Amino acid sequence: MINAVSKEIPEYIEGYGKVKPFEGAFKNINKAQKTKVSLNCKSSFDDKVIGSIEEVLKKCGLRDGMTLSFHHHLRNGDYVLNMVMKEVARLGVKDIKVAASSIFPIHEPLVELIKEGVVTGIYTNYMSGSVAQAVSLGYLKYPVIMHTHGGRARAIESGDLHIDIAFIASPSCDNYGNINGVEGRAACGSLGYAIPDAMYADRVVAITDNLLSYPLCPIEISQEYVDYVVKVEEIGDPKGIVSGTTRITKDPVGLKIAKLASKIIEESGLLKDGFSFQTGAGGTTLAVAAYVKEIMKRKNIKGSFAAGGITGYIVEMLEEGLFNCLFDVQCFDLKAVESYKNNRNHQGMSASMYGNPHNKGAVVNMLDVMILGATEIDTDFNVNVTTGSDGFIMGGSGGHSDTAAGAKLSIVTTQLIKGRLPIVVDKVTTVTTPGETIDALVTERGIAINPKRQDLIERLKGTNLPIMSIEELKSLAIKMTGVPKKYENNGKIVGVVEYRDGTVIDVIRQVQ
Amino acid sequence: MKLRRSMLFIPGNNPGMIQNAGVLGADSIILDLEDAVAVTEKDSARILVRNAIKTLDFYNSEIVVRINPLSTDFGFEDIKEIAKVKPHALLIPKSTTEDIKACDDILKRIEEYEGFENNHIKLFPLIETAYGLENVYNIIKASDRVEGVLLGAEDLTADLGIKRSREGEEIFYARCKVASACRAFRVDAIDTPFTDLNDYEGFVEDIKRAKSIGMTGKAAINPRQIDTIHDVFAPSKEEIEYAKRVMKAQEDAKREGKGVFSLDGKMVDAPIIQRADNILEKARLSGLL
């Protein structure tokens, strides 16, 4: 069948089940149901601290076919997923589904477990490195299910994604299971992505290298959700968790793109008191923040909030009074961690509060402007951030689709050509985010506004911004690169890309 | 009038930078075959620059190629190869009167052979020796192709055996001399680049100083310098307002049949009108009107 972004998808996918096709970004937001949670209650006689991962796996009743979840705040410094899965393999358990909010190059040991059949399924919002390559090459038994950050929270809360055991990498934890991310060697700040796991998994295990006496203060994930606590030597490598600083790009082309994007924001009518804003941590998107900051200062504008993954740069904007508060789902650098710890206006949020389309209102819905990236964007404005043009998985939505759907103005910023490839194409290799939720594309050689935003086109008419059609941008790119031969792939389905509402927006096929 | 506030150097051996040069907003791009390119890469850079000019779109930036000095083995080869693809101009390092005449001559022959319009390819002498500086008037006079002069202070001070400073007092004379000679022929006087990318304040002061002496533009060695150069060389709001009032007063005077008129109690004569006209034209080209 053909879904609403014109992608051919099967009605049934082996290892996934019946497919609900994507019908449109806002077609499936009305009533929703949350699932029941079964739990083992604790009495005053129970001790939560367990001596080893092996012991806790046994206590949780680990068996073949279970789903184990992990969160990714320790990013490419995470030791927890690998250490838990190593024990799982040692115990001879098979057919495990790993629900990790993101998978990084450090999780390479999973590849062996995939090949051995210990791991047969993966749910994730973003994956890069060897695991992504192995999945692309067809080693995983069942297709990987790629969620968005909000979509993962929705899947967990609705019961679509049932977690048997959630493992919470905990930079600090007390002996009764209260957790925070702001203290300890592996401090990572907000633990927003782990919150749905903690609330809805059958069993919740805190893995910590900083076991403190009760009660921990402050508490981010509380004792009421946590079954067991295990102390280990190290939960992660601080160098891979947060960088010392995240820097604005010095690349002149990146700066040019950022400046153009900031001008659209200025002309959009949204940049006024109460303005809200989100960017990623990339050098170019941070440069947009820098230019927006300049405009806000010049025009004496006081914004309401900035959200998402938080960088030191956004913290500076908070501290300078340019925003009232921050909503933080993960901290990208040490400055953000420090601020999250000390500044009351730097608030945490769960993945559900951030982007779940099936709750009573996510933060993304209140966003004015979102700055996004793209690996490819097509002439329908559909964006791919999941696969490279060679078909290999190299990313995923993360919050891309959630924020694009929520923000009043979502701007994709990218170079028109990367590595000799045109970025604007006829059809993206994989649709991650539907074009109907993208308002503008900004490149160094021109800006294209989605024709559905006639209001914005009108508004920008009197400006000297280089506005052109997305087809013209494509032609500009092709003029320099030539038409690349399309990578045709009819291999078996190795991945299912779920839109945030749980419908299937695209599938990923095995790289030949 | 063509705006030539900024001339950005781009290494002639860097395809990535050359490909994006046109989007950076410089008035002129100088594709450099001289200092940026090692001796072992001179031929490949020449081919790269030639093909880039042939195929790439540099949008509103004019293309100037800095060739190697005519005293080296590469200079004439550069001209022969590059002139065929019709750059806007060539920048001639360590220029002398003889060099400019020689360039003029060879360009004339190439233009005839290729069927290009006569005098199509322009010249920018680079003044970077004491000999060149003292001859700058004659250097400009040596060819109708000369559209401007670029002052190269690093080599010049080296030749003079003196140190470059942040304040640039040591090049005061050179700036004045170049600016005055250029004005005599109504060609552009492009100031030497400011090399400390971390000293923003020093950079702004340096441009202001050059502008106040009569330099009309500045060379840039990093794209980040372009906006600042344009800002300083742009006419100020006050200048634009005053110029508008001068033009308005002139119109009123014409209507009233007055030959001479005054504004704010001061007499307005031809040079003031000319200046106001220039400012408005500059403002229009800079997108300020």
C-alpha cells in the first residue's frame, strides 16, 4: 500500500506485524489509552541493593524473548548497555529485544550478540556506528523499529512497546532507588529519556557507580518506580558523555546558512516577547542561536523558553535573561549539567512531556521556532535523517519529527552539497519527517519555503532574502554535482520507521 | 559604479573553498596562485582555478586571479592559461611599471587570439615593494586595464626592513600615497589585509583608519572579515540622510532657478553634490536604500 508520503509499504511485515500506514502528521491525534503497569510492591523489610548484574537479572526473572530497555544520556560514553547485555549473553538467554533510546558506536559489542541470536530485535530513536551497519546489512533477525523521541514515549505509555526490565544508568543513586544525573563522575544532567521506561517497565533497575545514602537530593527518578539498585565500578566514560564545551561553527558556509536562518526568524513575526526556540547541538544550528541572540539583544526581546537537548550556549542565553526558562531532556555539555543542577529556571522534562503526541500536550506544541538538520530533503520537503544515500542507517529521528510537527516554524538548515552529493533530491532515500511539517529549507545558495506556507512566502516577499523554489535549489545542486545514480534497493526489510503516532512512514531495506 | 569594498583571498589549491567562494558575499574573490600555493602544486592549482572559473557560478562576486610574479617561471604560464577563461582581472604581485606593460601586452594578444573584446581583462597591481610604492602613479598609468591597486603591507614592510604593528603607523605613508595615486586616476585603492583574526576591535580600527585616509576597500583573508569590512565601508545613516538632503536642496534650487545654494548655512558646491551622489549610489549598491 502507499502511505501519505507516497511510500510503498507492505500491509504486514514479518517480525513487526500488521502495518498502520502513515496518514498525515496530524491525522492520528485524538483519543489515546495508557497501559496498565504491573509491579512488585516493597515493604519495609525489603532491601533494594543487589550485589551484581547477574543476580539482579535473575531476580527480575530474565528469560528468552524479553525486552530490556536503556536510555542514552551517557551517549558514546555509556558502559551500562554493554555490561548488562554481556551478563545476559553469559546466562545463555536468547531472543532479547533491546529498547535503547539511542545506540552509539560504543555499543559495538551488540553486533556479536546480534549474530549469536542473543539479541533479535532493537527499538531505538537513533543509531550510528557498527550496530547500525550490522542492522543495515541484515544481521538482526527482526527489523529494527525506529521511533522518534516522543514516539518512543508514546509507544511505552500505550503498551505498544512493553518493557520487561528497564536499566537506568544512574550517575547518582541512593540505596532506595532515588536517582539523579547531576552528581557523580558520570554526571550527565537531565534523565528525561529514561522517565517513561521507569514509569512503565515491569521491573526497573538502577545501575550506578555513585551509591549514596538515603535520601538522595535532588531526586529526578524516584524510589516509587525503582525495584533494584546495583553498584558497579563505572557506568560510563565522562569524555564520551558530555563535551567540555559545544562550539559555534567557524565554517563560513555554516555561518552563512545560520545567518540566513536567523533572518527568516526575524522576518517571520515570531521573534517577539514570549519567543520560544529549539536548536540541536551542531555547530551550524548553534550559530543560528548566536545570531538570534544578537537580534534579541538588539531589539530587547525577552523569550519564554528554549527546549530540547541543552547546550552551554542556550544556558548563557537563559542567564542573560533572554529566556524565562529552559526545558531540558538531555544536557549536551558540562555547562548545561552545571546549570541544570543549580538553576531553578533550568527545568527537566521527560521524553513524553517533550514530544509525545498522545498525551495532554507536549512541549513541542508550544515551540515557535525549531532549527533542524537533514541528510537529504526532497522536493516535497520530506526529510531523511535516518539513512545515508547508500542506504546504511546512520541516525534517526530523535526529536526531529516531534519538533517539526509541533513548532510554528520549522527550518531545515543544510549545505546544498555535502561530500559531492546534492542534498535536495527528487525522493529521499528514507522519509523520517514528513514534508508537511517542514516550513523552510535554508542553504548557503538559497532558501525554499514550503508552498503550503503561503503566509510566510507573503511575509518574506519584501525582504532581500534569496528565496527560490525547492526545485530551483535542486537544479542549482545538480548543476554542480550532476545527477547521482539512485541507489535502488529491493532487499528484505531491515527497519521500520515509525512516525511519532505509531504509524509507518517508511521502511529500511537491507543494503545489498 | 561597482562596489569593491572587500576582496577575499581564496587559496587556488583548495577545491572545497573555491566551490563555495561565491556564496560568501565578498565583492571580489581573489583566487590565489601565488603565496597560498606551494611550488610543487603550481601547475595543478592553475588547472583547478582555470576549470573553476569555467564552470562555477560565483554569483555577484567578481573573479580576480593572483598570478605568480612575472619574475618567476610561473607568472607568464599563469596568464596564458587563466586569461583564456576570462576572469574579471589579474592581480600582479610585486608590480612594476614594466610588469604592467608586459601584462597588458600579452593580454592584448590573448584577447585578439581568443576573439575577446579588447581590454576585457583588467589588472590590479599589487604594491608590496618600496620600488613599486614610489612608482605607483606610473604603474597605474601604464595600462588602461588597471582598475585598482592593492597595497600589500606585509611584503612592503619586509622590504623596508621595518616591523608591522597593530596600529599600522609604519604604513601611513604607503596608504596615503596609494590612495592619492588611485584617486588621481579614479581607480580603487584596496587596503592590505588585517591578519589577526582574533583581534576584532583592532580589525575594525584598522579598516576605519584605512577608510579615513582614502582607501576605498580592503582585502580579506577570512570570510568572517567580509561583513565587518562592508559595515565600515558602508555609508553611515547620517551620511545617507545628509546626502539625501543635499540632493533635495539641489532640486529645490534648480526649481527656483538658483545657481548656488546653501544647506544648514553652508554653501553647497559641485564637489559636495558629487560626494552626496556617490554616497547615495554606494548606499543603493549596498542595499541600504
